[in-house]
Amino acid sequence: MLFAPFLVFTLLSTTVLAAPPPAVNEVTIRYSDPARCRVQMSNTAPYSMPWIHFLVSEHSYSLFGFSQQQLKNELIQALQRGCSIEERDLAGLTPLQAAIMFNDAEMADLLLKHGADPYALIDRGGKPSKAHGKNSFEFFELLEQAEAGQARKPSDKPFRDRSRLKKVLQDYRNR
């Protein structure tokens, strides 16, 4: 389903749409601050989100037609403009933690190379959550455990392979 990744991101960011989202080609994305560190989409108004979080989700799901290289360039430009690599979304996740949630090893590696703090704690603002207070390594382990602990039927597709992301995180720890 085309909108599943967008809806997952939207729901995890605690923004719930009252109506189904418009077709992707009908969504307008614009900066919502002078520093160009936050964006607003026409289908989520008045909520604006950190631009770096948008880039992470777009890298993982490619709904708006950006190339992977464009996304990397945009991320580096955003950091050069002073956008925070640690700004949290509404779910209390940093961009690195969002990349981990999306199982995006390439983006996680890029964020770590540009100074993302894997020891930053998820801050759900006091909302109950198994992820609250976890750092990126612990969050990764929580996701692995949650997938491993789910009841599965023989006909189910296997869970996503997190081995590339695990290697990125292990390599960072071993530096």
C-alpha cells in the first residue's frame, strides 16, 4: 500500500489525520521557518516537522520522488545551516532513532558520521512507552526483541533483516 509508510510515520509521530491523506502528488511541502529547519505539508497543516526527520523518512520510503543523493545532500546542507541533528519529533525520537525504527542502515550511518548522538534518550514526554528512556542501541534491541517475540504463523513473511543496521551500530560502538 502506497501510503502505509507515510501513515506509520504519521501515527508514530502522534499526528493523526482526520481523513485519508491526499495523493502524494497533491501534497505541498514547504519550509515553515526562516532557517529552513522545519517543513509543513499541506495535508498535515498546521503541524510542522523537523526537516531532518522528513529527510530520514523520505530516505526510507521515497514517497515524494527525491533521489537518495538529493536526500543526502539536503541533510548535509541542513546541518550546515544549523538544523539540529538531535531535534525530536512528536514521538520523542531523534532522527537517528527514526532511522533505526525504519531499519535504514544507510541513513543511520550517515547521521552517525555527521555527529548524531546514539546515547541520546528517547523522550516520550512522560507518555507510557517501552521505548521511553532508551538510547539508540537499546531501542534497536527493543525492536529486535519485539519482532522475535511476536507469534508467527508458518505462512507469515519473515521480519525485516536488521543485520546491516546492527553492523552500523556495532561499528560505531567499536570506534
